[in-house]
Amino acid sequence: MKPHLSFQQYRTIDLAMFAVMLCVAEWLIVKAATWWFPDQLYTVSVVGAITAIVLMRWGPWAAIHAVLGGLIFCLASHGSGRQYLVYCLGNLLSLLALVPLRLLGGERIRLDGFLSVTFGIVTLLLMQLGRALVALLLGTDFQTCLGFFTTDALSLLFTGVIIWVARRLDGIFENQKHYLLRIHKTED
């Protein structure tokens, strides 16, 4: 007889796996960028993509990954206390992506390639906006705050591609309650 995981155990394991993926990937990207390309103005990040996937899978639980992404970025780049505030708090604005998720429905977004990619990009843009707003509140000048959008422009493309691939994999870019019920129905 096989023991079954409870829904809470499944969610905890799933959230932990995405957290590990986010931490390892973001740490490696930041370290590679500072080691091999220290003079480049542009950065790339997986935080927006992974947060969008977790938003689709678990809703507001993605706040963990949004904050964790900011934390890892700051740790890997030896950020100041101010940067920790900007990235960790700013990334939380991505939770506003729950509004279109609720209004349009996760299933509709998941099934429509354009909506899926747009959802991922909106999630990242909200993160960038959140960082800029927190930085403005901390007294950073407007021109510097624009840098949150311009230096992270490649991440928009990166996020779009990751979401496009993820939505094509069964159950990855899908509300997990819906996914588990769908799988359970096919087993009966």
C-alpha cells in the first residue's frame, strides 16, 4: 500500500522545489554576470518567470518566491541594506498579477499562449515597478529608478520564453488544485 501525500504536504514540497530552483538559478546568473560580464549594463533574472509560475500554481504563496528572489539577488551581488528593501519589498508588487488571474481565470490564461506570456511579463513588470516605487520612497532619483526597467529588459524576453515553454508542459503552468483533480479524474 502506497502512502499518499496530503495536499498541504504536496504544496510544501512543490513550493520548496521551486524555491530551490529559483535560488540556484538566480545565484548562478548573478555570480556569472559579476564574474564574466562585470561591465554590462543589462541583467537577466529568473525571478519573474518562477514567481509567475508559482502565482499560477499556488496564488499568493508566490510572495515567498518574490521575496526570496530579491534576497538571493542582493546576497549574490553583495547588496546594501537599502537594496534588500528595494528588491525584497519591491518584488511583492508582483502579487497584483493575481488580479488578472482572478478576473480572466487561470485556466483561460493557461490555455492561451498570448495570455500566458503576457501574464509572465506583467508579473515581471510589476516587480520592476515595485522596486522603482520602493526606491523612490527611499529617496532615489527618478532617473535611477528608470534603471529598474532598462537594465532588466532582457529578463522580459527570458520570462516570456520560460512561460511559453512551461505552459506546454503538462501541469507546470496550472493551478495545482485543478491539475490534481484533472489527474485524479483520468485515473478513475
